[in-house]
Amino acid sequence: MTTSTDLKEFLTAYLVEAEEHVALANQRLLALEAAQRSGGHDARALREIFRSLHTIKGLSAMVGVEPVVAIAHRLEAFVRGYDRLGTAPPLHSTDVLLKGVQAIAQRLTALGRGEAASPPPPELLAELDRLDSTQAALVEQSGPELDLEPELLAKLAPFEVEQAVRGIRSGERGVIAEFFPSPDRAAQGFSINSVRERLSACAEIVRVLPRSLPVSPESPAGLSFVLILLTQASDEQVASAVGVKAATLKPFSTLRAVASPDVPDSIGAPAIDDEENDPLAAGVRRGIVRVDVNRLDDAMEELATLIVTRYRLARAVAALTARGVNTRELSDVVADNARQLRSLRAAIVRVRMVSVSDLLDRVPLLVRGLQRTTNRRVRVELEGTEAELDKSVSERLFPVLVHLVRNAVDHAIETPDERVRRKKPEEGLLRIACRAHSNTRLELTVSDDGRGIDRQAVARKAGRPVPETEAALLELLCMPGLSTRDVATTTSGRGMGMEIVKRVVIDELGGELELATELGTGTTFTLRVPLTIAIVDAFAFECAGQRFVVPVSTVDEIVEVDRAEAVAVPANADGRPNLDIILRRGHAVPVVRLANVFRMTHEPGTGQKAIIVRRAGLPIAFAVDRMLGQQEVVIRPMNDALVRVPGVSGATDLGDGRPTLVLDLVALGTSLGAGGSARSALT
Amino acid sequence: MSAILVVDDSKVMRDMVVACLRAIAGTTYTHASTGLEAIERLSLAHFDLMVLDLNMPDVGGIEVLEFVRRQDRLRALPVLIVTTRGDEESRERVLRAGATAFLAKPFTPEAIIAEVRRLLPEPAETRA
């Protein structure tokens, strides 16, 4: 038996988890900073930052990524110092910590691309050295205490006591519940993890403490969990989440009675009834499996081969039926099989979906960085949704969001001075809202309360007439190379942004883009994009100066056409030879000139390559000029009935911003009926 | 069969531990992602060994360890602490809290296999 497990195999899983901790650390650092700015301290956020860094360090050590170990170690040591003191690190250290986390993120990205992680940046280490030397000993503060049993109180960390006191002061009730685990309770779905998950919908969990008890009918496992909670929900709701009677709950409060927080339940905050609510409850780990997206693609590919097999099966059944065999039962099985394959496909597609919040959560960090470099003050409002979208759509959408956010902060929102002069709040507002638009589309709006877009200035810059509608203005803004900015800035560079936005949203994703702007008041961009897109491997080729693509899966083979060996078939109506015949492994294969099919002019002597597809088992070759290679393309279907053409299954973008038609050569061959007629012409 | 409880909030870490230990025949693995879940599982089922991480969100490894040592039926359970804090001070603190053995991350598959073989009540292979 082999004992040499190579932990390098875990690199992908490591990257996924480490990136998750990087995102978490960023988020908590921002929370920490926000608390500091308002004069407080978020000790829980600090503890979580410490934990994330510690986890990153440990995992990186296991897979041997030393540079990340080194960076995480330094950051962790710094954070731990303040965590032990129970005080907030100085405000300016947040920047250094964010830089440090960023440095980790960059190294993870490099590893993901198969590159090596570079050593820690010396300037970062130097900054951390300076921070360490200023880390002064600080006195622990002691807040007002809680009327908890001393045994429990002794086990709470200072920040947990603080959290409880703050919660009670802001009108929440302190409640203690006790959960007794047992095999019976586990069978009913009550385990400590599920209790915490349900509680997260109606209460804030300050701390859970295990308590050792003598084994008794009440505590069959000799164990209970004491849950210290803050809540605005009723005792009944809390009790049902824990699976105990409401009468067993005990209240607790602060020692020095503060203004009575005893708000009757009936007029308290609306309680959340649905326990499915808030699936993103902080800190709760659901049954989540992380999967490399390539594995899903593999699954999809396997499924594609299954579908092909099913078609063969269906044909075989049809052939039997044609011979007079009774195939009713067999046909039923085949039909069932088809349905099952469709739902399997839908299931795989669902696995690829990620939450929109993954996308939106990255915005605050981006804005924070931009505020520094642009001297603006911006408040970010995110309005999320439960919507999910395909990972590939989410990935394509991110740079778009970055451009729109940058433009808003850098150009639309005025400097604080200017805003005060214009009688606007000093702090600008950037609002990003997401909602599901029908079942298949996501609507994303990016709004600012900045200066609005000046049509006349845009028109002058572009050297065009002043656009009359917002749609026309948008079109002008999306012109390649247009920049309405007179100074190049570090954040946005020059122009280009909107061109990329349009290319991704409209050309790549097949979505819509809208603009609403009012001078002096603000601008809103509305994006509507499909929740999923179809991605296929395709051959790109050129014919009569035009580019096309054809899905690899439909192509039988690609051959050279030797004109000298091809046999011309008599000309058709327009006087040009439309069909040649070539010999392929002893079989005659009709060759259709694609340029002729689409009535495009082509140079004589071109059409050196032919793409052979099979329709109903018979080969047909389409002569084209030049093969351009194979690539992954996103197909957007042509839903408009007016532009629906046989043989054209959709459009795509090859990265040049021009729409390229995706051909369905099999359908095209069928619509021409060319194969059959060529055969008869030959025989 | 020997039942091993693997406690770590990092799924990758748990998977790595189990992947290393697969080489030992006759073992079954149960995962726990939090200290509280570990305590609950220990109270509800029998385990021959626990592999325990120190750094966890709710109840840390030291607290789990202290809890285990206070329970009569768990007092003798071998506990292997796996931690990034490899210094002598941490080692002593952990052993004082009742750990049976201590392994610093990063560790090699061979190292953890050797520790687990040593800690299991009797060689799992011969019973399997």
C-alpha cells in the first residue's frame, strides 16, 4: 500500500478556500475600518481577520506555498497583538493590512495560472516592520457587565461581553437557551450545526458554550450547549429554532439597568418566519462542496456524448419500427431517457450558478481604493438579490462593473467641495442594485448622484451632432476610443471604458444596455444580461473575406480541396458552378461553396479548405477559404424572427468586437438538399 | 475498524488529513467543521482517535480538549493536535491541556501516519 499522498493534488481546492478567506479578510478589514471611523471597535471582525490569516498560513504551509506563508504570518502576528489587547489597531494600519491581503491574493492568482508565487514584496515587509514598532501596549477597557451566571461570564471574551451590552442597549433582548443533543434529536434534524443555522435567521449568536452534565434522561449525551443570544424575535420563535419549550429560555440583561429595552413582541421588529431565509447567515457553513469549474465542464461533455448515444438509440428504434417491429415499449423507454437527460442537463447547469452577491461584494473594496486616489467621498449602497447566474457570466460581468464604478467615482461624482457648492451632500452616493428580470435575465443598475453626462461636451469631443436621445448618447459614448476626459487619470486611464462595457454586455453576453442621465443630478446605467450563456468549442474560418465559426462537435473533418481532382457538376441557375465532387476514402462527397450559398462574391481559385459534416449519415463538404483555428466561443441565440436564417444558429464575438455568425452546417446542408442531388448527379 | 474524528474548519485541511491517513487500513473517518460539532459528535458516538485543529471559529481546539478531558467516558480518548503554531510554548500548552500528541503544520503524510498508528488503541490493520 502506498503511503505517499502528494498534497500538491490539493492545490486547486487550496486556492478556492484560500481565496475565500482573502475575500472574508477584505470584507472584515473594511468593517473594522468603518467601526474605527465612527469611533468604535469591531473586535469580532478583528478576530475573524486573524482567523482567516491563520487558516491561509496553515493551508499554504501544507501545500508548500512559502511566500504566502511568509506574508500571512507577518499580518497574522500584527493582528494577533491587537486581538489580545482587545483594542483596535491604528487606523492607518488598515491600509497596510489590505495591501498585505492583496499581495496574498496576487500570489494565489499567479498559482491559479500555473505560475510560481513571487516572494513577499520588500516594501510591504518594511511597512509591517514600521507598524510593529508602533504597536504600543494599551490598557484593556472594562465595560459594564452582564447579569449572567459567573461560570458563563468567565468564558466570554471581552468583545463578546461588549457585543452583548451593545445589542441590549440598541433594543435587543438577551436570551439564553440550552440545547441537549441526543441521537433522537439528531434524527429529528436537531444538531448543534442545524440549531445555529436556524437561529441565525432570528437571533444573533454571541457565544455557544458546551456544558458537561451527568448523563440523565434530560441529557442523554451528558452534554448541553448553552446558547447566549441577542434577538428581536419572540421566545416562541427562538425556542422552535432550538427545539425546546419557550418556558425554558432565560432572559439576561446588563447589570446597570439601561433605558428599558422591554419592547412588547407584537410591535417589535417583524420576525422572520421562514427559516429558509438568510441562507448567507454569517459564519454558518452549509453542506457546500467546492468544485473546480473544469470538472463541471467535463460532466457536461460526458452528458453531450450521452445525448449523441440517445440519438443513435432513437434512430435504431425508428429503423426497427420501419421494419414492422412493435417498438412501443422501447419507444417509451427512449422518451423517458430523453426527459431524464434534459433534467440532468438542467441539474448540471444549476451547479454552475453562483450568487450575484459574489459579484457585488467586491465593490466596496474597489470604491475604497478609488476614494483615496480620486479624493472623492462615496457611500456605496448595494441592493442584492437571491438571483444566481452562471459563473462564466459573472466573470465576464465583473470588468464591466469595475468600469462603471470607476467612471462613477472618478468622473461622475464631484469632489466634496464642489458638491457642497452645488448644495449636495458632501458624500456622493453610488448605488448598485440587482434584480431578476424575468426568469432568464438579470437586471443590474449602477447609479450615481454625480454631475450627469453633458451631451454637448460628448458631441464636441466625438465631432458629431448633439445626440437627441439618451440611447443616441449612449451609442456615442460607446464609440471606440472616445474619451470625454481631458486629463488622463490613474484610475480610469483614457476612454475605452464604455466601449468595453458595450462589447461585453451586448456583443458577448447578448444583453441590453441603457442609460438615463440628467445634468447635475446623476446617471444610471441599466444592464440586462442572460443568467446563463452557452459556451462551445468552435472552429473559426474565413470565407469571402467574412469570418464565421462552426461548433467543433458538428464537424466530421477538415480537408484540403485539390481543385484539379474535384469534379465540377453542371452549373445551376445563376450560371456559376455550385457543386463539385471530391473523393474521400473512396466515397464521393459533394462540395458546396459556402460563398455561393450566402451569395457572397469570392475570388476564383479560393475555397482551398473544406469542412465536412454529416447529415443523416451522408457527408457534405463546405468549401471555405482559410481556417483560423479553434477557440471557445459564447453563442448567443438569434431570437429575432426577422433575422432568423436557416443554417445560422446564432452569433458570437471572437474578441474583435464584431459579431460573427455561428453556422449550423448540418442544417444548412439539409436546407440545400445538396447532398442528395449531388449523389444523383454522380450516379 | 477504528473510528477517527477529524476536526478542522478548513475542508481542504480535513480532506488532506484523510487523504494522508487512507494508507492505514481499517479506519473510518467522520468530519467535524467546528469545535461545537466535534463535542456533539464525541458525545453521541464512539471514536478511537480525534485529530484536532486549534484555530476554529466558535470553540477552539484547546476548549474542545479541556471539555473532553473533563468527561469520564472521553478521558482516555487519544487526541492528536494538528496546528500551525509549532513553537515549544504552544506544544507545552497543548500537552498540558490534555493532548496525547502534537503535530505542527506543515506535516508530511508519513509523519501523521506514524503518529496515528502509534495512537490508535491497537493496530487497526491487524483487526481489520
